[in-house]
Amino acid sequence: MTIDRPTAAAPARQRRGPRLAALAGAALAGVLAVAGWAGPSGAGPAYAPERVVDATPAATGWLHTDGGTIRDSNNNPYIIKATSWFGLETPDCVPHGLWGTLTIDEALANIKSMGFNTVRLPYSNECLAATTIKGSVNYWANRAYNLQGKRPLDVMDTVIARAKANGLQIILDRHRPSSADQSPLWYTSAVPESKWISDWKMLASRYKADPTVIGADLHNEPAGAATWGGKAATDWQAASTRGGNAVLASNPNLLILIEGIENQATAGGTWWGGGLADVGAKPVVLTTPHRVVYSPHDYPASLFAQKWFSDPAYPANLPSVWDRNWGYLQKQGIAPVLLGEFGTALATDSDKAWMKSIVDYLKTNRMSFGYWAFNPNSGITGGLVQSDWRTPERAKLDALAPILTATAGGVPVPTATATASPTASASPTASASPTASPTPTATASPTASPTASPTPTPTPTSGAAITAVWRLSSSWNGGYVANLDITALRSVSAWSVSWNDPNVTSIANSWGIKCTAVPKASITCTGSDWTTKLAAGQKATVGLQVNSLKAPVNPVLTVK
């Protein structure tokens, strides 16, 4: 998942639309200070409810499977508790939220403090090949990581290194071939199977010595024409066998996560990536044993009105639906299940009932999981943090508490345990559009995807001390992020830029500037922080996030 993807037969699933502003905490700041880093951090407490961490021990070394159980290198049972942090699979080619004051360590420390032990990190093959980050990053706030001028692959290195420092593991998720769109099959004309496999082999080799990277989610949400068996061109079972063996040839220690299909031969249609009913008769058998983990996706009625939501027995019928589609695999000891995506904004009674049921199911069966998503810009589902990218969404975390935390003992959830300096190591989506066989051509370009704006010519007023260029970085249903490229024509001690925005409702965040909005009228921003005063000829790039129904197109700037 990650992006809206309307099809001919199903509604768009809006999952992107950025937000941001304040958390990561004194605890993180203290830990990083001990580690010798004096980089920027936000303010506010990490999520620390009065519960205790689940008794599941921390993993040691690489993981492996044993029947329906995941175990660590000491053979202890282990439950993977993941959330997705998307962005590296989008046209931005960088995890989202870094356009504001959020830092990589703050995001990871927050995830850790919530009770998760793993981050699912979506990527696209297009971003792996890119030579530069495409999206907006506040390089000043993230200056400790030296991201400017780096490749998306270098950013991946940094996130993995900082995950390790924060006591988290990583699952790499090949979310899509192209950054612009989802792919029902594991290959496209632009990204053939050979490229899919070679990129996976590269990543497996790149992180071979680092058990922080525990798994490879081979392809996100096979759908449409994808089959389990059958014709070679559509046979996801055979392709995942080839892909899994290729990954393990480069690193035999990784878990291989295999998602389901949409159109099952034995149990009918379900979510994209959600159907594994056919696995029992035709399981994936890899050359290296004890590596396969099946990873379905499942969502509530707000994303699509699956037939089981109208069953008079709902929600009591849900466990039998899950048993049939994927739960049986772990219950019968065939292989472990990691529910790779599930999530909701909890906006309806039906969704709340679904959420309680699926959390109870995961807890009862001690199943691993990956919540969608950390990002608040995940359209219909929202995220685990509010639009400031820091403040916890407590209703969701309370709903997840039975599988994130225990209920007795009185020990608070620990905050991050970063121990290394935050430098890069050297070396998500839309999911379920559960209807009949969409083909690649039926998958529309996601409406919420960041869109580039033409660069306008600066139009300062007569005698102005600066020039300014307004650039749209990303936009979605409900907001946008824009950058301002400022050049001082002479030495200035104060400056401002304003423009009309007939759709603005409020300013969500800003960096390098302070901004105010007149709702449904205009925005005015003044120099702040490191740009308050500018020397003659000095250049600066600043930015803001705006809550607005629609981003303006090439607004005329008034500068002072």
C-alpha cells in the first residue's frame, strides 16, 4: 500500500497526504547526547503508556522458522511487531516526514517507544536506481546524517544504521517497480523479472553482515491476473520460489516474506496480497529451509466493502474468513504468518469492530504483524502519529495495546536506546482493491502522489531586498509541501514573502520561516531561525506544510 490506486472496479484508497510537528523527546535527546551527538531534535514525550512491554524477548542474531513459529538464533519464539514507514517507494525516493523538523532518529525512537520492534521499509526499483533524492528534505534538521547529494540507496543505509542504533530491525519491502504506480505482477515491461531479482540480490549482499535487516518482502500485493500456480507469466508461487532462492543465494539468513494474491482458486476474491488459501496444496519450498513466512494484507470495510462485511454474523464471522484465507498456515504448522499490512482510521463503528477482532486474532494466535502505517499521510487509514509526525495517535495505540504491550507489572514502555552516532553506514500504497482482475493498464496513477510544480520566475516587488521562487514539493488530498528558494539582493535583517491561496485552512509546519494564513485567502511567511538575517548574495531554501484542499499553481509572490 502507500498510494491511492483507483481501478475500474474499486474506489481509490487514499493513503498519502503529508502532515507534521512535535515529539521525540528528552529521553532520545539524552541518549543521543550520551552517544556524542548534538544534532537537532524535537520536543515532547515519546509514547509511554502505563503498560509493560510484552514478554517476547528481544531477538538475538538472525531469525528462522520452525513450523508455524519464528525463532531467533537462540531458538526462542519471536513475534515480529512492525510498522511501515513509507516514502522510499514514492516519487520522493526518501522516507516521508523529513521535509519538516523531524529527524530519522526521532521517527525511529518514536516507533520503538510505541512497542514495535521492526520497521517495514518500502522501496521501488526506480528509487534504487536514482542518483539523487527527489523529494523535499530539511537537510538542516537532518544535518547529522549528511543526506544532501546522496542517493536513495544511501538513505536506506542510513535508516538501517539508525534502526540498529535505536534497537529496531528492518524488513525491506519491494513495494513497486515504478515509483509512480503499483504493479499487480512482480514484473513490468520497464522492470523485468531479471531486474527484480538482481536488485534483490544486490540488497541481500549489501546487508549480508547486518542482522538488523531480517527479511525480504518479495513483492507488495500481487493482484489482478496473479495466480498461485498456472501460467508462468502469472504464477506468483513459482516466481516467489525463484525470487526467494535468489535472495537466499546472496544471504541465506534472511526470512523470505511471501504475500498472497487477490483472486484465489479455492476461496474466491480478497484483498490485494491477501489470499493464501491455495498455499496448502502448493506451498513455496526454497532451497534453504526454514526461511518462508507468509505475509497477507487485510483491511476494514472503509477501504472496500468485501462480502463478509455484510454478513449478518459480522464481526463474529471474521476469524473464519482469516482462517480460510491465511490463518490456517500458522495454525496447522505449515509456516509462520506475518500479517504484513492492516490499519484503519477508526472512523466508523464497523472499522472499530474489525480492529478489535483482528487484534484479538493476532494476540490469540501469537502472530507477527506489520501495521500500516507510521506515516500520518496515509489517506484513508491515517498513521500512528498526528500531522506533526510526532504526537502519538493514542486511540490507535490503545487499540493495538494488546499485541504491543502487556497489561500488568507497572513498568513503563522504554524509550529509544540509541548507542551509536547517527551517521550513514557504509555499505508503501494503496493495498487492497479487492475486485476482479485489474490489469496493469487498469491501475491508474495515484492521485495522492507527490506532483512536481513548474518552477515559476521570481516576481519581487520593486525595490525588494530578496527574490523568491515557490516550488511545490508534494501534494495530496488535503495539503501540500512547498519550498521557497530565497536569494538576498542586499544585506537584510528581515524579509517576508506572501501569496494567495484560496484553499488554505492552516499552516501545519514550517522550517526556516514562520508562516501565518488567512483562511481561504493568503499565506505570509517571514525569515526565521537561520534565515532571519541574510547577507548580500546569500541563498537559502526554506519550506512549509500547508493544510489546503488544493495546492495553488505558480502563485504570484509578493516579497518585502
